[in-house]
Amino acid sequence: MGRSWVMMATMLGFLLAGTLDSSGRRPEEDDLSQAPDIPIFTSLGAGTHHVCATLSSGEVLCWGSNLMGELGNGQQTDTPIKTPVKVIGLSNATTIAAGEAHTCARMANGSVGCWGSNRFGQLAGDLPSAAAPVPVSGIAHAKTVAAGTFHSCALLESGRVHCWGYNETGQLGGSTETQSARPVEVPGITNAVALAAGGSHTCAVTGRGAVQCWGYNHSGELGNGTQKDSAPPVTVAGLSTVRSVSAGDSHTCAVLKNGHLVCWGANATGQLGNGGTADSATPVPVDKIANATALAAGKYHTCALLKDGQVMCWGSNTHGELGVGPATGSPVPLSVSGIPRAKAVAAGDGFTCVILREGAAKCWGAIR
């Protein structure tokens, strides 16, 4: 899995306006706004080694690793697929989430379908894996979906959260640490408005702007001032005006209603963006950003989307995932050149992707 590859857009000649490589170079933008028949990307899900995107048509395209069928095209392959492939049977997907080797999508009718590895029940079924979407039984009114390394969750229209899959550190919520191949309700979460799943933890934003997290906490990613795992949800310290949340491998970040950002958890590569590299079990402010609208926490880096459409990234840059040149990381946010008008951002293990305002997609870094 140590190899990297260059992904140039040519179905990516008309699908992706940009490159995905390991050179660390800045993304170069192509103006495809006038080209015919270009798919309009509407949402992105970045997994560990693959990416999936919903289109305005309701279809889903995926690219990258497909070892366990996580691209949903009916196949399992030993080498990464460089050109986006269509997920079988989807025509009404609205949002997407990607884990290490599985993917889940929310449909317009509120149902959820998942595909890829099912080793720990993350597809909510009994098959060892599925190379095409299978419906998640028991989820009928989902508002959005989230995918961690080996678990999946759905935020329902009622404000409740259901999770399924791996549960060794309590990332499904509840009072036990038993994995489940069927969705189980997270107790105590009744008015969630946003959801994120990290490596082995999960977080939800409540209707009052607070954040509750559960699962693995050895780096402080639950944000409650301890480093003790918790299956029952715990409240992140000091937050009451949160708009959205994003969870990386071992860190978590939130966008506040005033456009500022805070992060907590692991920080060895500077992924908290506060200028240091010490872990923090409580939220710390991200430097230099006061007008963010969204963010994406990758494995060891983080990126933010600003109100004017610019993107800033910080943390590890081993594979060029910060989009700023030499493979030197940064503990403070750096501006990504060539991205003047993004409307969505996603981050994985060593790569970053955005959707531009005209609907094209652009990626940088490396999928390995």
C-alpha cells in the first residue's frame, strides 16, 4: 500500500478539474464551466484510501482503492482504480460517507445503502463484503450518514443517531463494547443536527450548539478533558455555539457559528492548527481563521473552507495533502493556491478533495 499514483483528469479529462499526486505541488485549476456533459458534483466522502462523490443526477462516482469493493462498481481489485467509476444501482443519492474500506450513501427517500468491507458489520448485514450497495435494514428516515474506520452511523430526521459495526472502544455508543451488524440507537442523543465519525470515535452536534462524543479517547479526541474511552456520549468541554463537526483518525474539529474553528485530540503533526504539536483533551482555537463555513479532518491533517471559497489546510504534508508545495507539514493553517471558489471539502489519509462552485471536483495529495 506504499505506492502512490498520479490521477490526471481526462474522464478526469472531463470529470475532475485537477490532479491527485504525491509530488506536493499546488493544484492547477482548469475552467470547465463551459464544457458540455460535465457531471455536477454535489457532495464528497473521503475514506482512508478512496473517494466517493454524489452527482446532481443522484448517481455516485468513486475512485481509489477497491480491495474490498468500496468503489461499489461490482468488482474487487488489488490495484487502485484511477478513473472514477459509477456505483451500481444508485440514482437518488444525496450525501456520502467513506470509511477505511467501506462507503455509505443516504438516499433522497431517507434510506441508506452501504458497500465494501463488512468484516465488522459496518454494512449492517451478514455478508463478508459487498461490491455493490446493500440497503441498511432499520434506517428509513436518515438525514445524513457518517463513516468511521470500521463503523457507520446515521443521523435521523428525528434528531436521534443510530450506529453499527466495530465497537471495541464504544464508538457505537451505549453501555457495551460489543460490535453490531444491525443499527443500534445511541442513548441520550435526541436532538442532533450534525454528525461525524472518526477513526474509532463519533461526535454529534446538538440543537443547542453543544457537541457530544463517544468511543476512543486516548489522545483526547472526545474533548471532555480526559483520555478515557467512553461508550456513553460525553459532552465536549466549553462548546455551545457549534455549527458542524468533523472527525479525523484521532482528532476532532468544529466550526463555530461565528466562523471560528476549534480542534481537540491528537496533534503530533500539527493537525489541531494551534501552532503547536501537543495533544489537547479540550478544544483549542485554530490560528488565523475567523470566517470558516466547513472543515474536513483527515487522518493527520485538517482543511477548512472559508466563506469566500478559499481553502486552508494544516497538519501533515507528507504526500502533499496541504496543497502548498514541499512535503513539510504546518501546525498553522496555510492557504491552498488555485482554489478560489470551493463549496465543499473532504480529507482522507494523505489527500484532500474539494468541489468547486461550478460543480467540478479537484484533488491533491496521494491515494496509496
